[in-house]
Amino acid sequence: MRAFADTDEYIATFPADIREKLQGIRAVIRNAVPDAEEAIRYGMPTFRLSGSNLVHFAAFRDHLGFFPTPSGVEKFLKELSAYQTSKGTIQFPLDKPVPYDLVERIARFRAEETRKKKKV
């Protein structure tokens, strides 16, 4: 696994069409959770909130992976029926538009969930 200094370096390694989608996901999450911090965790761009990983995202050969933890997948499972999912993972095919509105709602849900946990 290659070590990246930051999200910009990670995104720069992909072709323009993939970079555009990755930047779109990044912008949506940043807008949804402006107090989240960017990091690289597990070799992927990650947003962290209150010291916890909020969501990760990454590009693969035939899809974009979005990793909102199992709760983030479970909460939106009905809306995610058009996508390949597994525990904590959503796959958005590269040949289809990214559902940025859904990414935003999932990020907001994860932020709310994280904030509630940190208050306990």
C-alpha cells in the first residue's frame, strides 16, 4: 500500500474523470461536516471528527468505495439498493453518476452519530 501525505496527493494519482468524482465526494463531505478534519487512514482519504474516523473514500479499478461504517450503510440500506454494499462499504460504479446527495446525507448521519457517542 502506497503512503500518501494527504488527500490531494491521493487524488492526483488518478485520471481526470476519476479525480473529478473523488473531488466531488470530498467537497460534499466537507460541506456536510465542515468541522471534520481530513486525514489518510488505511491508505485512503478519510474524514475524522472528534478523534474518530467518520468516513473513508477511495477509487478502485471499476468503482469508487465509500466507507461510512456499518451503521452508515445500515441506516440507508433501502436507498442503497441500486449499489453493491457490504458491512461498512458502498461501491459506486465508475460508469454511473455518483449520488452526491446520498453521500451528503450519509456523512451528516455519521457526524450526528459520532457527536452523540462523544457526549456520553
